[in-house]
Amino acid sequence: MHWDFDLGSTTIWVFFALLIIIALLMSKGIHKMMAKALDARAEGIRENLDEAKRLREEAQALLASYQRKQAEAEEQAKNIVEQARRDAESMAEQARADLKEKLARRAEAAEAKIATAEAQAIGEVKARAVDLATAAAEKLIKEQFKSADHNALIKDGIAQLGKALH
């Protein structure tokens, strides 16, 4: 590009006009107004940045708070699950112990019933044996002894029975 300082050139006159306009504006204090406007704009930007920084810090604090609460909730959920597992194991163990105890009581009751039934059966067998022996002895006595012998045997049996009962 080439500068031509010829006063007949329009470019030189546009340049002079621009210098005159700038000089007039400077004399009227436009540069102070522009500086003031730029300072106000800079202050507004600074306030916006400060506000953004404050909001960012609040957001980070809120995020940290939520992360702590989430960690606490996860820990609490973990504790609840662990407690539920321990409770379930305890209940299962108690149920096994109760079942074992119940089975032992039933076995004891069954053994007692068996022992009672056995004793009763033995008693019934003994009673039946006594009845049969008595009947056989009675039949034998009737066939082999006379009436006088009967009376002596009865007296002797009553005496022995009396001794056995006392």
C-alpha cells in the first residue's frame, strides 16, 4: 500500500476529517466517558465473575454434601442388609435349636409311651400268666386232691398271701 500526501487526494481529506473528529471528541471529554463506560463494564464483568465463582463454590459444597449423604445412605443400607442377614441367621439358628428341642421332647415322650406300654403289656402278660397258672393249678388240684386237701391248701395259700402282702 502506498501513501500519497497529495492534498488533492480524497484519502488525505478523509484522514484529516477523522483527526478533527477525534480531536473534537477528545476535547469534549469523550475519552473519559468511554473510559468510565469501559470501567463500569469491567466492574460488571468482575461482579459476574465473582458471582459465578461464589455459585461454583456453593455448587461444589452442595455436591460434596450430596456425596457425603449418598455415602452415608450407602453405609446405612449396607448396615441394614448386614443386620438383616445376622437376624436371619439368628432366627434360623433359633428355629434349628427349637426343632431339635421339640424332636428331643417328642422322642422322650415316645420312649415314655413305649416304656408305659411295655410295662402295661408285661403286667397284662403276668396277669394272664397268673390267671392261666391259677386255672391250671385249680384244674390240677381238682383232679388230684380231695376236699380235705383242698381246705388245707386254701388255708396255706391264704397264709402265704397274707405274708406276701405285709
